[in-house]
Amino acid sequence: MRKIYVVGIGAGDPDHLTLQAAKAIGRTDVFFLLDKGEAKASLVELRERLIKGYSQPRKRIVEGRDPDRDRTPADYTGTVADWRHRRSLVLEDLIAAHLKDGETGSILVWGDPSLFDSTIAILEEILERGETVFEFEVIPGISSVSALAAKHRIGLNRVGQPFQVTTGRRLAEGWPEGVDDVVVMLDAQHAFTGHPEADIYWGAYVGTSDELLASGRVGDVADEIVERRTAAREEHGWIMDTYLLRRRPTR
């Protein structure tokens, strides 16, 4: 039986790699990388550094082209479902062609595979088609959310209170009910600017040499964050940022 590890490799710092992840990389025969293009070459470079540092000499690396998708679709859910389907076809072809019976493959996932990542769902879709058979195991990693909280030296929740992880698209529709602490990912529209009285703890490229951090009352730091975010995206061609938005206690 073929086996695939889905390995969380942390938010960008090579030291985020856990011992469990390092051991899985060391047992891997074939690494599968999906190339996102020249603008995101640094995402591949980190994976290659970890492979070189922890893998066996006989390992093989195979690459496929990650399908493009519309980043501002009218039908967000349908567009993501179509992208995942096309991605699953690319990955299935790589597995079928390069992973032999009895071998172990690995997919190295930025952050944690269980938070805002599609790899698990894509592998399940491949298995549901029934044409390519394998088993897979998920190795957790340090998420960008955990790394953000650590950098700002804060807890994600307050005593006895929940917090919610959502997207900028959802936040733009209104503050989630029943929570005062909201972690927001994928906010290309700067939805935080609609909540000037809240506190924000923002970070981009957390754990990398390009790391950016800012915090304070939204009304005081929003312009700075938008400016730094825009400049960073123009410089790198992509941005990976996250923030915690926190309502101040009422007196």
C-alpha cells in the first residue's frame, strides 16, 4: 500500500518544524510540490530547504503546476470547489506516475494542514474517485494563527470567552455574533477598517525574514497596516497575513 504524509511545516521559520514532521520527512521516498509560479517561489524554497535538511539521500522530488484560479469571483464557493477539483487531478497524476506500491510520499503544507488548507480535502476527493489508492496521515504544524499570537505575546482568547476564526469576506458582512475576539485570514479588502474602536494584532510573512507586525487601536494603525500591506504585496507579488481583532471591554 502506498502512503502519503500531509506534513505541516509551520508558518515560515524552519525552526517551527516539529520532531514528528522531521521524522516523517526522513521516511519519505517521494515529495510532491505544486509550483505556484515565480512570484511565490519562496514558498517552494522553504520546502526544498526542509527536504534537504531532513530527508534521505535517495528521495525524489516531483513537481506539478498549481492551477490558476480567480481571486475575486462572483461565486466564491463554486470557484474554490472547481480549483480544488483541478488541483486534485494534477496531484493524482503525480501520485499515480511517481509513487510506487510500498513507498511513502509527502506533501509539505505551509502552517497547519487542518486550518485554511485544501490538501486533506483534495486527497479525499482523489480517494473517492477510486482510481488511485493510498492511505494518508496528517502531521500537525504550527499555524500562522499560533505564530501570530506568539509574536505579539498575547492569548487568542480571554478567560471564559470563545474566539472565532473567519475570513475578511465574512467580517465585511458584520462582526460575528457571540464573540469579542476574531481571528481573520484572507482579508484582501481590509475589512478591519470598518471597526475603528477595536484593537488589532496584525502580522504578515510571520516567521520569515520578511516578517511585518503592527498592533494598536484600529483607528490609529489602520492606515499604516494598509500601506505596509500594499507595499509588501507589490514587492513580493503575494502576501500571507493574519490578524486578531479584539473588542475593548465596555465599562
